[in-house]
Amino acid sequence: MKPKVLKKGNTTIKIYSHLAHMTKEEQKKWFESEWEKGNPTLKNIVNAVKRCLDEEGK
């Protein structure tokens, strides 16, 4: 898979994911579908993000 490449200042970010090449609508549909299926990796990522946001709010 060809990575999606982003530049932020002097930093180059390479994303190796089909999600990076999807439109926002396609990403939304994928997310909703995987959430409904109970994708454990997706749920773990969401929980990790929530914990990080909770820590920032303290």
C-alpha cells in the first residue's frame, strides 16, 4: 500500500492505512460499521483517546 504523506513543518508523516485514502464519508461509514461489529481494536483506540483527553482536562 502506498502511504499517505503529510508534511507539518520539518516533520514528514507517513500513514499506512486504507482509512487515510478514504473520503470523510467513507471513514464515517467504516467507523460506524466497525463499531457495530464490536471491533476490539477500534474500541481500545477510542478508550485510549478518552483517557488521554480526561488526563488533559485535569
